[in-house]
Amino acid sequence: MARLTKRRQADTKAIQHLWAAIEIIRNQKQIANIDRITKYMSRVHGMHPKETTRQLSLAVKDGLIVETLTVGCKGSKAGIEQEGYWLPGDEIELFSNLSFLL
């Protein structure tokens, strides 16, 4: 019987770096948008912003990172919609924590 494998398009090292970037940004209680992720990746890992954007879009296609449209609620970005990025499992925890409000 042939074993089916899932071929990923994104680079595995870049994905691990992107996961770390999203986790660090989320730990600071900020929306992990493209600007913050590219700044972190260029500062810490020396990755060019275009390459970061490309790897991020490939990771979203592979299902390794979740892309959402979120609205800022504090500071200068209050009320402005931003593309936010989450790790696949964080959004489940977020909605389960908010379920008691319903």
C-alpha cells in the first residue's frame, strides 16, 4: 500500500522562525500583523521582508499559520482592521475562552 505524504511549499526553518515571531508578538499582547513579523524576522534572523512575506503566504496555504482579519482595540490602531496571523490552535483557545460570554 502506498503511503500518501503531504508536500509542503514553505521552508521548514522559515516556518519555525515565523512561529517564534508570532508567539513573541502575541506574548506582548499585540496583533501579529505583517509589519511586526517582517521587522522581527529581519532584526533577529536577517530575512528580507519580501522573503518573509512569501514564506508567510506559503505557510498560510499549507495551513501551518492561520490568517484572520482583526480589529485593533487599543492605541493608534483602535478600530482599524488588520490582517493578523495566529498559530493553528490559538484561535480555538481564544474562542473557547470567550464562550462563557455568550
